[in-house]
Amino acid sequence: QSVLTQPPSVSGAPGQRVTISCTGSSSYIGADSHVHWYQQLPGTAPRLLIYDNTNRPSGVPDRFSGSKSGTSASLAITGLQAEDEADYYCQSYDSSLGGYWMFGGGTKLTVL
Amino acid sequence: QVQLQQWGAGLLKPSETLSLTCAVHGGSFSGYSWNWIRQPPGKGLEWIGAIKHSGSTNYNPYNPSLKSRVTISIDTSKNQFSLSLTSVNAADTAVYYCARGITIFGIVVTGTYYSYYMDVWGKGTTVTVSS
């Protein structure tokens, strides 16, 4: 099981706003570890969507935004579009045990 | 623009060794962490391990059965890194991805922070273990 917890699924109608949460212990989403988000469209490799809690790489629409508070992080998608239907993963890093890159279990977004 | 090209055998029998290679095109090979991740059918992402340009490695500490069978190596002369997984079984059936890792350790007034994420991914290699 993942040490970062995400809801298995979320859904929304086109144009709506949805959020995906990512929660963990202070060891995994603490003050010293940033959270990052990936989008995985069906049949493709994951793509970096948000890095360092809130930053978007070049080319990612500003409909996607990230936030972090305490030991929780969230991904928000506004103006939902059909092409946003995908799996979304959060990721963080634990420096103990030699270093561990951890992923959340993933959330399937369905656009109704 | 950096691209990762990966290849390796896609069909293995139980007890054989999985070997995959990832070549880095169009960018620097040093200063990054080079990672392997896998995704079993219908499941989520699992980090396998990583290697730096120096050759130092670290592996997933929460999957001991995987860690004991994995070796990640690097060939800096070819800008390539590789994954070897011995004694495969059906549970190793997955899509395997290579990815470039950004690793930033920062010091701020409130303390330290880690910014470790993967910004470039290979397309993935489907590996099936079946007798």
C-alpha cells in the first residue's frame, strides 16, 4: 500500500472544478518535502503536472493548480475538459532509509 | 529537448533476468538522478530505484523482495543507464519506465527542504513474465 493516500476516483462534469487530495504522515509530507503531481493519460507514460507544491512546468495549462498545507496536498482542476480524463499521482520524497521516492496510489478522474 | 529512449526484452520466463536500458538524448547526463519506475497492469506507480552520475544508487527500501534482486548501473560514456532484475516471477509483470529526476536540497530560514521529482519520462517497456 502507498504511504501517500489519494482517493481512488473523482468525477466532474465539463466546466466544473474538481480537487484531488494527497495525505501522508509528517515523515512523508512534512515541512521539508515538496509534493509533485503527475498526469497519466490512458496508455501513456506519466507527465509532470505540478512540481514543488504549486509550480507548473512550461506547457501545462493554468487550469491546473497545486497547494499544500501541513501534511496534505491538493491538485485542483478548473474548467474541466474531456481530455483531462486520466489518472493523477502525487509524489514526495523521504530522505531516511537512503532516500525513497514515494507515489500516492493514484486517482482516476472521470469527466462525466 | 531531452528525450529518454528505453529498450529491452518484453517476454520472460520465471527465474530469468530482466534487463532494460535507457538512453539519454539531447541533454546533460550529470547533475540528475536517473530512475526506474514500474506499473503493474491496472495498478499504480512503484519506484524501483535510482542512480546518480557518480554511480551511487538507492533502491526502494519498502519492497525488500525487489531490492534484493535489483541492480541499476550507469554507462556515462554512452549516456545510458540500465536496470537488471534477477529471478523474475509473475508479480514482476509490469510496464517499466525510466525517468530523469531533479534533486534539489535547499536550506532556508525555517530549515531544509527536498525538491525531488521526475521531469522527463521514457515511453515505457511492457514486460510480461510467463511460462
